[in-house]
Amino acid sequence: MNIPLRVLCFSLAISALHWIQASAQTNQQLLQERLISPAVYELLKRRGAETPFERLEVIQEACRARQLPPSDCGSSKRRRTD
């Protein structure tokens, strides 16, 4: 993956997380509403990240370290078929 694409993917992840961050939901509620995946839920639980800011930091760090799948980092690719 080249640098500009990484920056775009990272920006998408941040944008998605800002939307999640706007709500004052618990990690369990986010999981139940399918706003986060089970992998993200477990990561947040292990790291004790409960506030929106803590969640964002943990997820960003995990994405940079490639500890989460691309779909959890906002970089999944969707293809259109014509």
C-alpha cells in the first residue's frame, strides 16, 4: 500500500470513529448496535478504553500496528460490478 492510500485509509478510519465518538455509548452498546466489530470490542476491553477519546487512540494505534483487519480500520475496498 502506498503512502497516499494509507493516509486516505487512515483519514476514513478517523472520520468513522469521530461519528462513533459523538455518541456517549458504552463499548457493549456499540457492539450490540454493530458500530464496532467483536475484534474491536475485545481490543477496547483488553486495553480498558472506555471513553470516546481512549477508544479512538486504541483503535488508531492498533490500525497503525496492523493488529486489526482493514475493515475495522476504514480501509476495506468495495468493488462495483457493472
